[in-house]
Amino acid sequence: MRVESPAQSPTVDVELGGVAAADSADRVRTRIQSLARYAPRPIIAATVRFSSPSGRRHTLVAHATLALPGVRLDAFGTGPTVGEATDQVRTRLRRQLLDLAHGRRKHAASPSASDDEQAVARHVTRMPACASPEQAVLALEQLGLEFGLFLDTAAGRETVVWRGPDGRHEFAAAQPIALTEAEAIERLMLTGEPWLFYTDRRTGRGRIAHRRGDHRYGLIVP
């Protein structure tokens, strides 16, 4: 069903994150701009960010956001190519716009997830509150962890250290994506990543959402 809207095509900010050629951005922009016809209110702005989950080189993740007056819509999509990830995220945003137009927008998490699956266990990081990268590596080994959240004394912000497939220790090099807790868990469900380092949209602090051994989800906070 189509909802006519007088709104002009919204400005769409596309961040490819180095996962595809620059000319892909125009095709993504066109696909997302076409959603304006389904919007019951003008789309003020839109962003689409792409990334590649660690350890899954042939999977791309698209995170799209639409800003409308009084409401913000978010959706994730995955696929082996930018085009397929974009199509998936567009389909989900279109469904949300139609729900919004008919007053049936859902605030709950993914309908495919049960309450048990959505249960999140929160706990404070076991890593040192403040540490240098060298101290973080030592703490990771002493605690027997695969990854850990700590406040990098040099950078002045939370970061994560983990043990790579080759046994070497790696650190997050850039500021992580800003998400809500629900969005972080949704991305884990969608991509199958074992953990996700992100910036909490409300507090601005770094957090790690992760899969637990009991197939539920955990949240490591500073």
C-alpha cells in the first residue's frame, strides 16, 4: 500500500566505511530517498552507515536512520553486497513507515525474538577502570577473557581489547557506532557477531553487547 506524501526527497548521508566503491553511495541514496512516498510526515534527514562485522568478511551490515518530526526510525540490514544490504534495510524502513502511517508502530523488539531471547544480563567490566594498552593486555590474560572493555588512559575514552584468531591482541582503532541498547542487541541477532563494541547513544560511553553461553545476551558497561 502506498501513502502519498508531499515531501521532497530527503537528504541522505551515506557512509560506506570503506566496504565499497564511492559510486555505490549514489545508488544507496536513491533507494532510501524513494521511501519518501510512504512517509506520513516529511523525512527531515536520513543516514545509512555500512560496516563489516569482524570475522565475517563476506557480510555487510547497513544501519539506516530516518528522522521525521517527532519520531526516529532505525533499521538494520545485512547482505554480501551493498545493494542487497540496502534492499533489506529499505524493506524494513518501508514497513515501519506504513505502520506509522496507520498508527500501528511497534515499540517492542524484533517480533521474531521471544522475551527469553531478549533478556539482557548487565554487568560492570572486570577490566581495570583506567589502563594503558599494555596494562589492558596483561589484565585480559590474567582474567582469561577473550575481549574486555576498559578506559584507555591515553585516548581518554572507553575502548576494547580482544584476542584475534592468530592469538595477537587487537584494539578498536576508531570511535564505535552510536546505538541504543536495543539496536545493539538487534544487530547481534542479525549478524551473528559474538560481541559488539558501541557507544551508548544516551550516555556517550562505550559498551560491549555480547552473546552468552546460555544463548542469551550480555551487556558490559564501564
